[in-house]
Amino acid sequence: MSIGADGGLFEDCLFQRCDFRGQYFWYPLFRKCVFENSKLKKIDFNDASFHYCKFIGKLEDVTFNGIYHKKDTGLKPLDYVDFSEAIFGDYVGFENCDLSTCTPPFGKTFEELLYIVDLNDMGHLSTGTKDRYVIPRKQ
């Protein structure tokens, strides 16, 4: 199932204890929304935009896909997103996302939590797995 297919605006929403496991988010804009203790696992945020949003609770196997940010909306994929109360599990990825205005989980920096997982795609940052496997550069 796709949420926000071909657009959609979610503003001032509280997503509390929602089960979003396995969902695809295509092109929605989330503005001033809070995702509180929702089940966020196996999620693709493809060309979704988050502005002044907050994530509380665990994220696992979640990808924020800036690589699909193709519609000329003038919006960044992530802008002033607060992850201070989030817990990043395995495979939380950010592909071509500027995290400079975002707040990392409390007590950590994005540099501590994320690494380049594919040497062929330097814009792909992820928590990866505990072994921090890196896909080698193609020859």
C-alpha cells in the first residue's frame, strides 16, 4: 500500500502508536507532524518531505530517500526534523538527504550513528548493521 501517492499533505498530525510496517510513502509532505511510538519498520519514504517533524521511538529498516526527490516542490526531504527521542535500529538510511538542520538522537551525533555503506554512492548514509559492512567500490 502506498501512502501519499502522487502527493498529499499531512499537517499538525500526531501519528501515535500507528502500525506503518512495510508501507511505502510516495511524495507526501509532512509538516509539523509527530510520529510517536509508531511501528516504523521496513518503510520507504520515497520523495517524502518532512518539515518541523519529530520522531519518538524506534526506527528500523527505514529509508529516507532523497534520491527520488524529483518533483520540483522547492522542498528538501528533511528540514528541521527532530530525532532527539528516536532510537535508530539496523538499516536506518538517508539517501541524498541534508541532515544539517536535523537533530540527532539524544547523546549522539549523526557522524557517530551513520556511515557510508556503499563506496559507489557517497550520498547513502546508514546505521547499517552492527558489523558495519561496506559495499566496496566497483573496479
